[in-house]
Amino acid sequence: MPKVTVNLNSLRKRLVQEYNALTSEINEGTGKCGYIELHTVNIERQMDDLRNTISTICCSYIEGSEAFADISDDLPEFVDFNPNDY
């Protein structure tokens, strides 16, 4: 079987970028008294991007590897970001 090399560098970088975008939005909405005022439409896309990247990383695996095993069946389900439900 041929050797396959998988490079997850771009996914790891994207994960940090998505986290930073969401964190910046939260920081901008944080008032002096510590409360956070956010417009959900501003963070919905960032939450979706973050969930998609985490899903991609969680569902990546190397067959036969204990260190990078297939854990897709053991993952909890993501809670959808849907502020209209509350």
C-alpha cells in the first residue's frame, strides 16, 4: 500500500483564525460592567465556520492508527447555534 501524507496545517491555521474572529466579536461587545451585548447575526457565520472546521478535524483519521483513530462514532453531537430557539 502506498504511503499517504496528510497535511492538516491549513485546517489548524483556519481553526485559530475562526476562533480569533469570534473572540474579537465578543470582545467588541463586552461592556465595562462585564456584560456582553452581541447581535447574533454578527456571530452566526463565525459559529458555523468554527463548527465546520472542528467537524473536519474530528472526522479525519488514519486507518489503523491508535494516535489518529476514527472517533466519528464517539463524538457528541454539536449543539446548533440558533438564538431564535431561545
